[in-house]
Amino acid sequence: MKKLLENRNLSGWLMVSPLAVVLLVFLLMPIILIVIVSFWRATEFSIIPAFEFDNYEFLFGSSVTYKVFYNTFKYALITWAFTLVIGFTVAYYLAFHIRSLTWQVALFLVCTIPFLTSNIIRMISWIPFLGRNGIANTTLMSWGVIDEPLEWLLFSDFSVILAFVHLYTLFMVVPIFNTMMRIDKSLIEAARDAGANGAQILWNVIIPLTKPGIMIGTIFVVTLVMGDFITVRFMSGSQSANVGRLISNDIALLQYPSASATAIVLLASVLITIGILLRFVDIRKEL
Amino acid sequence: MTVKHDLELVDVTKRYGPNVAVDAIQHRFQPSSYTCLLGPSGCGKSSTLRMIAGHESVTEGSILLSGRDISDLPPARRGTAMMFQNYALFPHLSVRDNIAFSLKMKGVEPKERHTKAGEMLELVDLTILADRLPDQLSGGQQQRVALARALITRPEVLLLDEPLSALDPFLRIRMRGELKKLQKELGISFIHVTHGQDEALALADEIVVMNDAVIEQAGPARDVFNAPKTRFVAQFMGGHNVIALPNGCFAIRTDAVTVTAPKKGTLDAQVTAVEYQGTHVSLLSRISGDQEVTAMVPEAIYFTNPHHPGDQIGLHWDAKNLHQLTA
């Protein structure tokens, strides 16, 4: 027994085992279950354990799938672009224009205030604002900018992306701000000493050094948007769909095998996307 | 005839709110010379350097280089280049791209800037490491990259902010030799900020000692060491006793104090501590008025007639070795 305890290998394994067990039970097992169920057979009234590719065949044979996946990637890409520009700007302002740490922390906390309410409430509060007779339309009309209400403000791709950007920009701000705070300020001085102007410093020093933060933010935003179903449903007024909605519809109809198959394909595509992203930037230094 | 680039500070003042960091200092730096700004931390030496470099605004006064006022110019247009304390190398760029950075900012073609960077790499002897990233280099190598990066702009004055403080003692001595050699080769002015008096003595043609935002004393290294004008300079340069005698305050070098038998010297003293230091023995003694005097006695002389704590001795010095202090 004593000898067993002295075995360094064993104590090493024992130390990682709590985390390993958590990951096994809460991450690996569910995924394995989903993979298994995705091969089962489903009829209108029953689910039969089996190993067949019917669910996948149906999925890849339907034009709806491609449309919905296209939509999902479209939302992810556009949301990513907006959150990146806004998130980078906010983080840059906080990290390089605010001089005192107290103010940096205070303003950073201000950024997180929207998170004190739930996602759904923040999302729904856009509806009275953007609606046909909402604040946006009434204001624009009273200014004389438009003559009749804009129809595309609500229940459209515009409102879906607006909600996504609103919900997820902070996930871009936080990692970028974190990376920027680690940039040695003397590097900026060194660049200025070498004759770089503001834009050159941004392009040649700050952006390259912020890449890992940008990449982490990108992973957050892309996975959140690709896995979302509720925002698309509320903000599009059920008029457009992404993969998440496909899965949630299947679940509502108790079509678990079909939902599982879709989930597996979604998981694979998200992992491939992240894999491609990680080829560009090494984020290990940041973790 | 080549133009000598001389740098002059005219009533240069720096205030941070109510605090005065640099108080109306005046100095003319010798052209093509190695100058050390020496002082304890917080004395204003770094602020002075950063004002010359243009990374800190001048509150009052002006900085002249070759006769033109550079106080309001951006750093890159002053004809100065700065080497930062932690080197501030761009971690994402290779050694070659770090050195060529300022040329890239000027829009020089890649081929030309790489040729020029190659010349600088040769100057600092780093050609084989050109494609490495900064964190793959040792401290000494990083320093040489920083040096090459500063020199590629062909500055008239190179400003070095505590360049040796990040190195270990052995490397520090080697690098200071290289700095001095480089300055002689290039023939431009180096202004080097340091808080180490040994570093300043070893390197500088001229030492500027600063304390409490003002220049205490400036002059050739030997003059500053041998003839300190103020109590602060004498104590900061080290190797001096500061003694209050009836006719004023004086500094005397510890190795100019000799030990005699009691009543035979200039003053009587009691030995309080003895410290063996290799080539010398440091003899700490107390004279009347509770003042401490250190005598550096050559090792061979001490051991022919050793003293121990508690012994009464006499201390002797030549009056010509006494330097009167103003404050």
C-alpha cells in the first residue's frame, strides 16, 4: 500500500481524476449518447434502437438543411464582423486611451451592466423599439427622414443580427481588452520612437499583438451564434431559421434521432470552423 | 569639416501636477562623447532622458540639438533614438524585422530595408540570429538587437535608459565594454541613464550627477569622483568620508586616510569594525563628535600591524586631499 502511494504516476492520475470524471460524465457521455441516438430509427410513433444512416441521408438529401446551414454561417459571419469592429474599438479605447486603472476598471464594469438582465429580456426589449409603430419608426417619421414605417426593422435578418451583436459584443471586448492590457506600453513608445504614426502603430504593433485575444473572442461569438436558436426565433418572428431551430423543432416533435443527427453535423461544422481559425493564430500563450 | 552635434538643455523643467520632477536644469553635453546621467531613483534623470527623447513633454525651457529647438518635435524627427530599459523589442517580429521597423514605417522597400538591417546586424554581430524571435534570444543578444534598432535611424544622439540593469553582473561588465567601443566607432553622443556609480565611472567621459530634480555636479568622471562638490555627490559616488571639521565640511577619499599610532595622526579615533575586502582592509572608526571615518588600508600594510575593534588609533591625511563641500 505504501509503495502504491509513492508511485508518482498513480498520484498524478489521482490528481487529474476529479476533473476527468466531471468531463466524462457531463461532456463526453452526453455526446456519445447523441452520436448513438443519431443512428436510431424513428417512425411517426416510435423510436427504435438501430444502426442505420437514414437520419443522415434525410438530412443531407434535404435542401432545407443547406439553406439553414447557410443561414447559420451567414449570421455567424456578419455578427462576427460587427462584434469584432465594435469590440476592438471599445477594448482599444479602454486599454490605451483611459490612463488610470480605476477608470479602466470602472468603465469595464459599465460594459458588463447589460449582463445583469437575462438574454431573453434584453432581446425582447428590442421588439417595442423596432416594431412597426415602435420608437425607432415613430422617431424617424417625426424627423421626416421616412414617410412610412420601415418594415425591415423588426422580424428580419437585420433584427436578428442586431440582437446578436447586442448580446455578444462583450464576449469580444473581454478577451481583446485582456490581451491589450498585457501589451507593454514601452512597445508603443518604441514604435513612436521609430517614427510610426497612430495608424501604423495600430496596424504593425497593436493588431498583431492582439490577435490571440481576437481569436478567443471569435471562438466565443461564433460558437454562441451557431448554437443559438431562441434569438433567431424571437427576432425573426419565426420567419427565418438556423440549425439550432431545426434541432429544437425536431425535439418539439419528439424526433430525437433526427435532432441528434443534426446536432452531430452542427457540432462537426463548429469544430471544423474553430480548427481552421486556430491554424491562423496560436492562442496557447493567452491561456 | 564635420558638424559636431551638440545637445543643450536650457532651463528644462518637468512638473507632474504640483510635483517638480526636473527643476530648471541647464547643461551642455559634449559632442561625440559618452555622458552618464547618474543619480538615485526618483532624482529626475529618467524624466530628463525621456524629455530629450520626446516621450515626455517639456513643461518649461527648451532642448537644443545642433542649434535647433527640438522640444516640440515628435520623437522620430529629433535626431535622437532611444534604447529602452527592457529593450521593448516587438515580440511578434523577427530580429531582422525589429531592426528594420523604422525603415518600414518610412515606407522603404523590403529589399532595401533588409539590406540595411543586415548591415546593422553585422555591426552588432548577430547576423546568424536574424530570423529568430526576440524571446528566443538571451538578455545580451536582445540588448544588441535593441541597440541595432535604435542605431538604424542614424541618430545624432543615442539615449540609453538603464540599458544594463536587466543583465546579470558578468554580462553587464562585458556589455558596457561593447557600448563604449561602439560609441567610439560611431562617433555619436551616447547619453546613458544609470544609478550605478561604478557603471558611470567605467563608461563616461562626462558624468552628470542628479539629485532632487537638479544637477548636483557635472564634469569629467575623474573630477567628479576626486573632487566632489557637495555632500550628496561625495556620498553617492562612494569611496569618500564626509567629515565635519571646525572650519567646514570636507570630503576625503577613504584610501587617502592612513592609520598611525594614537596621538601621532591628525585625529584620534577608536576602531569600531574591521572588514577584509581582498585587496584592501576597510577599517571603520569613530572620531570625536560621534562621526564615523573609514580608512581603506592596503591589505599588506594592515596585516603588518593589525587593529581590532576597540583599539585606539590615530588617523592621518594630507591637507591637500581634503575637499571642502558646499552643502
